[in-house]
Amino acid sequence: MKFPAILLPLLLFFLCFWRSESQTPFLDGGGAWEVLQQSIGISAMHMQLMPNDKVVMFDRTDFGSSNISLPSGQCRTDPHQEALTHDCSAHSVEYTIATNSIRPLTIQTDTWCSSGSLDRNGQLIQTGGFRDGDRVVRTISSCDACDWTEYPENLAVRRWYATDLILPDGRIIIVGGRRQYNYEFYPQQNPNLFELGFLRETSDQDENNLYPFLHLLPDGTLFIFTNTRAVLFDYNGNRVLRELPAIPGGEPRNYPSSGSSVLLPLTLTGEAGQETDPEILLCGGAPFGSFDKAVQGEFLEASSTCGRIRPMDPQAQWAMETMPMGRVMGDMLLLPNGEVLIINGAGNGTAGWEFGRNPVKTPVIYSPSLPLGQRFQVLNPSSTPRLYHSTATVIPDGRVLVGGSNPHTLYQFYNQEFPTDLSLEAFLPPYLSMQHLTRRPRIVSSYTQPLSYAQPTEVMYFLADPLPMGEITVRLLAPSFTTHSFGMNQRLLTLKVAGEVVQLSLFTYRVTVLAPPNPNIAPPGYYMMFVVHSGVPSAGVWVQMQ
Ligand SMILES: *[C@@H]1O[C@H](CO)[C@@H](O)[C@H](O)[C@H]1NC(C)=O
Ligand SMILES: *[C@@H]1O[C@H](CO)[C@@H](O)[C@H](O)[C@H]1NC(C)=O
């Protein structure tokens, strides 16, 4: 076959252009891995991508000296330290994507097994933790020199292993936590503590009701899943509206038998972009009793099932599917092209230090819209085990940051089968492969003003595809607060396209989409906007919904 000579310089041009956006060019359809940092100084137990393309990460303050110092020679005296009371090391860092660099941040109180959410202004509201940190609210804004501010005694009760979610009115709901069968709101209101008996009912011998899976549904109600059960919940009226069937199989899905869950992408195709039929996917976990067995040194095989349900359907039933391999402590992430990535975790054991065995280093992709039986694809493995306290999050260039794993009480870096891991990697999903080079759009619009609900919005993009164009979609992805295998606040919206794609010049196009119809569909705050062409996403640009 003759290669048209004209295409060669074009190809080289886009190769260079593409390389500057994304580091490792590869051809493999199974994705690629790159090690970004051997040590970021801490173990990335919690991660939040901020709207300034920096990622805030932290672990805990009471388990010894990390591998990075606090800024400007500070030290902390901490009577609760398990390992040392005078600690000059940092337990939080900020990672800058563009420069692949780290800056230490200052946290004074213990953030172990805490939670968080961005608020409507893109500020991280982080809640709870352990001991001196269990009622603390901490905030950090999205700016170049920002650091943490801590507000003690700001939660109604102690919150350890709770889940946070932003609501349509901009409040953040904080649900559960160890021996807390209740919820509260941030900012505080009066009264601010509400019973939730469902959390008590779903606590078993191993608990299995921690870090509840919360998803905001298009009618403004909450889907709450803990252990094996799910309810639809009205948080304003403090009542369970309906209980859904229990997931078949009896395997607990919430911490410590940690499975994970996502709200599948919402497609806003209906009148005014409003008609949606939400579906929830929940994958992995471990058999009932796994935690007790692990304490005794027996590591049961992880669950290999996923359940998928349409929660708003009055006849809702779980449809069960089987993953290519079992997985506990897997993270589920919504990718900008509408696929679900399942990454990190173990094939045996349960969540908790020392309790994971048989690391699963191969991510899998789940394609929700393919027929049953064709949805899973096994991808290329990492070289690093990512067990308990590992995390992953999607960043605007389409890569997935992966870090953490600290399977011991203290930082233990040497002479361990699974040492505390301080490294940071990126996984490049198959859509970043070079074979998709010319299919990859680039957004040229920028959005300095917030988008208004239901308003038409123009998106201009560059696309150098010499072949006829494939399907174009425009999507919004809300960044997650990831910890303990659950990405709080993740949601992906496929916007309604209004009219035709207009070609403006040789490689430039314009498409008009409708912004999400209301805050139940898209709570206020920052989203990454992607143009996706034939399954290949552009890099994301930030937009604020208001
Ligand atoms: C600690 O950081 C240094 C460089 O800053 C690195 O050489 C070393 O490997 C790190 N230690 C661990 C255990 O990661
Ligand atoms: C994982 O579980 C399987 C099935 O119970 C068992 O055969 C295997 O030995 C376990 N692996 C480890 C590392 O414990």
C-alpha cells in the first residue's frame, strides 16, 4: 500500500504535538504504565484532583516519620503518635501534574481513614479522621501556595470511615463512619445530626458498612449501599423511600470487604437533556467472614462478581456479571470515554493492613454499553502491588494517577513482602495509544465564566482525522475524592448535542451542547469537559457549573 506523502509531515507534526500532551507514546491496545516518582514522600492514601491541575494527597499523622519534611523546618508534637512524638515529617503533599513535582503541605491532626469533597468553589472540604482528628474539618483551596486550614470540633460526632458527597444545593452530606449510624451536613446547620438506622442494620461481625457507597440520583434522592443492601433515601425528610433487593451472593461490598461502586455515565439525551435512566455498578469485595479468616491467617479468594441495577425502576433487580478475575480493594473509575476502569487491589484476603494477598496488578475495563459477555477487557499489568490504602484518580490529560499501599500499621519500607509504598505511577488507558493519534480531539475553547444550567454552550475543538468523522460526544466528569477503593463524587455526564457539528476550517469544528439541566444531575462545582471522538477523549478543560 502506498502511503500518501502528504500525510507524513502531518503525522510527525501531530506526534510531537501529542507527545507534549501525554508522556509515553505506545501502540499497545492494553494501555501502558509509567513511574512518575519513586517517592512522593508519603503513601497516597487519599487523593483529590483540584481544578488547578494539582492533586492533593495525604496519609495519616500518627505512624512515624514519612519520607518528606514539613515545609520551612516545622515540627509537630503529637502525644498520639504510635511511633514518635516529635515529628518533623509531612503527611500531605501536593502533586503538580505539569511539572511532575511535589510540595509538602501541613496537616496537624490525624486524617487516617477520613473523607472529603470539593465544594461548589473548588475548595476541598475534608472531614474527620482518627483521635485528635476525628471531629476536625480541614479545607484547602485551589491555588499555587495554598496550605491546609484546620477547624477542630467542627463535626457533630467523630467521623472515621465516613463518606462525603456534594448535594444539589452545594451542601456536603457526611454519612456514617465507625459506630456512627447517622449523618450530618457541611456547612453545619441546626440541628445537624440525623439518625440513619439502615447503617446499624447493615453492620455485621466485621462491620462491612463503612465508607458507604453514596450516589446522587437525577431526582435528587440518594442511593445508599452498605454491606449487601441498598436504599433510596430522602436526606431532607430523613426517611428511607424504598429498599431495593439485596445484592445476590451475600458477599459484603463495603469496608473492610471492600468492593467499589460507580454511578454509570448519565446520558442527557431527552427533552431539555433531562431524561435519564441511571444505573449503578458495584464490583468486587470478599466473601462473608473474610476479615475474621484473614486475622487467623487464611486469605479467602476475593469476589469476582459485579452487580448492576436501575435504582429508579420500581421493579429494580440486580443483574450479576463475572469479572475476568476476583478483586478486593479495587478502585472503580469513570473514564472520559464512558468506560469504567477497575484498578488496584488483591485476589485474596480483605481490606486492612497485612490482610491482602495475591495482588491483582492487571486493570480491567468494563464497557457498559457493550452486550453482556463482551464488556470486560484485561489490560497490561503494573509492576507494583497496590493493596490496602492505595488510590487512583483520573486527571485531565486522560491518564490515571495511581499511588499508595501501606499494608502495615507504621511506615515500613524494607524487609516486607508488601512494603509501605511511596511511589506514584500513571496508567495510560488504551485510548492514549498512538494508534488513536489522529482521532484525538483537542478543545480550543476556554471557559472563564461558569456554565449556567440548561443553557446552550459552544465547544470548539481541533481534530486532525483525515478519515470521515466518527461519533462526537461532549462529556463532563466530576473529579473524585478517592480513598479506600471508593471514588466519592465521581459522575460522568454525556451532554445533549443541540444541532449539527459545524466545520469552521480544515481541522476545526464547533458543536453546541446543552449544559446539564439542573443541579440534581450536576451539583454545582468544577467538572472536566472532554470532547470524545470515536471513543477517544480530548484532554479535559475545567468548567464550573453554577
Ligand atoms: C525517600 O526519598 C529519597 C529521595 O527523596 C529516595 O531516594 C528514597 O528511595 C525514598 N525512600 C523510600 C523508602 O521510598
Ligand atoms: C487464594 O484463595 C485460593 C482459593 O481459596 C487459594 O487456593 C489460594 O491459596 C489463596 N492464595 C493465597 C495467596 O492465600
